[in-house]
Amino acid sequence: MKYLSKSAAFVLLAAGLAGCASNGGDNAAAPSASSSASAATASASASPSASAAVSASASPIRAEDIRLDIDRTSYTLKQWKMDGSHTTSSSGKLLIGDKPVAHAVIHVGDSKRDIATEDDGSFDMLVDQSLLAEIPVRVVSLDQATVNGQPIGKDAAERLLSVSTSISVYYPIETTKIVPSAKDPSQVEVHARVVGNDGDVVSFFQIDKYRIGGIVKDAEGHPIKDAIVWIDRDEGEGFAKSTPTDENGRYYMYYLPENDEGTNLTVTTDNGKKRYTLPKGKVFYIPDETSVDINITLPKEGTEIVDKPPTLVSVTSPGAMYTGILVGLNVPQGVNYTVTIPDKEGNFVLTVPKDVWETHPSFFETKMTKFVEDRELSWGDTLPSSFLEPGANDPKNISASQA
């Protein structure tokens, strides 16, 4: 296996997760604040197992002797920049006691890029601060690893391969005031704020796209399975492709119309072999700021869809796809609380049982994408704790500072 020495690795995120650019909709600029992510050193220990030797002649080692140290474990989320200023260098060291582990292979996040430890156990990586995440750092190979120039024993290798630590990238949170709930004296209202870097645009939870759905049928009224509906403007702009229709002929896609725009409408069947379109020169007008159901009946002969009822019927439908940053609280299972959607300045309010808040629970942040059908949401609206759950790679242990 070929290893990279002193190479830099981009810290990549998993999810939904999303891209560097914001997902549609208007973004809100968060107020300026200095980063609250301070330098820290994390030491991760392998899970206990039988005593192991570094080599055949070495003394037994303890689980706590195995350390994967990172020079800094938390970073403030930054907006992606063309000049690469959203990235920063970081380093770590792999040790057994005070002895460095050389030529081990480290992986950061979901990246498959090998980072080899140096003779002193050190390694370098490049942290991408533009992606909200908790990124694991772990040992993945010891094929050529040594301690004091000697190969590593089997038991010690098993412990090393079980060791991991993580790097968190998130927006700092500061509490501004804590007051008793006017509705329930057993609860408190925690007023807080998500703090972005000066000049950065923070995309809080808001409408991203609307749903276009409906049913595709044949001329006899039977649902057609595995048809695909396409919409696009001239020259391929505003393109969207539906899911294949199910056994009931139903399809879905998500799209952000622009000012009652006219779009081309196409249906393909038989694995794309048959293609149905509107009459030449005709376009379909998608209503603005609403989801819509478009029910389509394909012709018995030819490939031209008759662009009027009952063969082409359009009705508005409820719901929208939302995406953006939400904040939650790490509380014991069964504890309910509410949280508001952050406003454009990042302000939000948590209402939580007083006795739970007094245990000093940490916050989590998530970039959620969710279709909401039962109501229209906006900044400041209240959500139940059941609405949001942190993803596997979301930062979950955020401590708030006092404003």
C-alpha cells in the first residue's frame, strides 16, 4: 500500500448532507461575532481489551496508553470562499504511552485518502470549515506501522484500530437571557443566538423548493408504472426530473418555480423508449409559491399530450420542502421541549423544563431538509422537539457561552 507522508486531507461531511452553496431560497445574514471555537487537545482511548504488547518483547500496555491526539477539536463554521480561506490546517499525533506510532494510516471523515503518520507519530490534515459536521478521525491501517522501529503486536494493533476522536465544525451559540415561562412556571425560556462570522450568510430553516406531483395514466385510465415526468425551460434551464411512477402511477419531484414560468413538459415510458410532449410551441405554466399536482393522461395514439382537461389537469396542493440550520438540545429520552426557527439574526428561543436546563445540557445543530405539508413555516415559528433529530454527522456537544 502506498502512503502519503505529511499530506493534507480535506475533511469531508456525510447527510444531507448538502453542498457548500446554500440550497435555494433567500439566505439571511447572521451578525458578526468572533469565533468561540478555542484550541483544544483531545485524547481518545481504545475500548478495554486483553493486555497487548507493542512487539514480542515489549511490556504489556494499558488501554489508556493509546492516544490519538488532535491539536484542536472544534472550529467555527465559515462560508465557502473561492480563495480557500474557509479551510485551515490542523495536526495530530498517534502515541502508545510516550512512544510515537510511525507509518500508521489515518482517515478523516468519509475521505478515503490515506494520511501516514511520521516517525514522531504526527500527521497533518486540512479542515474544511464550510461544512456543518462532527467528523471522525480514526486509524484504518497498521500494515507498515512501527513503534521504536519494531512491528506492532496483534493485540496492540486491535486496540489502535479501535481508537478514534472527532472534529466538530459548527456555529457558536450564545445565550442572551433565561426567564421563567409565562405559561408554565416549571419551565424556562432560554433566549439564545446562533453566531456567524462577520459578512457570512447563514441559511436558516426556510422554504427551499415546492413539490410537483401527480398521476400518469394511459388513455383507458389505467395508472402507468415507471414513467418519468420531466420539466425544463428552453435551452435546458430550470430542469427537474421526477421519481419513476409507482404502481398507482404517482410521481414526485421538487422544484422552485420563477414567476409563473412556462416550462416544457415531457413524459417518458418503457425505459425512455417512448417520449410524450406538449403540442409544438406550447408550454405548461407552473404557479408560483405553491406545490402543485399535475395529472397527465397519455394519448392512445401518437406522442402529443393534449394540453387541457381532462388529459392535463393541474391543481395546487399543500406543503413545501424546507432546508436550513436548526438548533436543538441534548436531553434525556422522553423529555419534551420546544424551539423556534432562528430568525435572520440567528435568534431563537428554547422552552425546556427548568430541572432539565439546570443539568446544563449541550446543544446540537443540524442542517435539516424536510417536506412539511400541514402548515407553512417561517422564522420565529415554534417547533416541537420531536420535529428535529441530529444526524449521525451533526455536531452534538456544543456548549453555549453567555452573551
